[in-house]
Amino acid sequence: MYTTNLETFKTQEKELHHQATQYRLARTLEQKKSLISRIYESLGQMLVLSGQQLINLSRAEAH
């Protein structure tokens, strides 16, 4: 009986370690994804601002 409980415990422990590893990996990927998203968003905003400045300069030169 004790051996069976110990084997069950070890099996559950391995499964929990496996789940914890998967959870940490998923969290890491989410954080990297959000970091990449923030970088893309920042680059997009810089491009929009640059475009607006070019439009304003070309309008100023036209007048």
C-alpha cells in the first residue's frame, strides 16, 4: 500500500512539474509577444508622426 501511494505521488509530482514548465513557457511567450507588440506599436506611431510632419512641411512650402 505504501509503495502504491509513493508511486502515485511521484507520478503526480512529475505531472505537476510538467504543467509548471508548460505554464512558465506560455507566460514567457505571452510576455515576448506583448513586448513585440509594443515595439510594433511604437514604430507605427513614429511612422505616422513622420508622415504628418512631411505633410505639414509640404503644405507650408506650397503656401
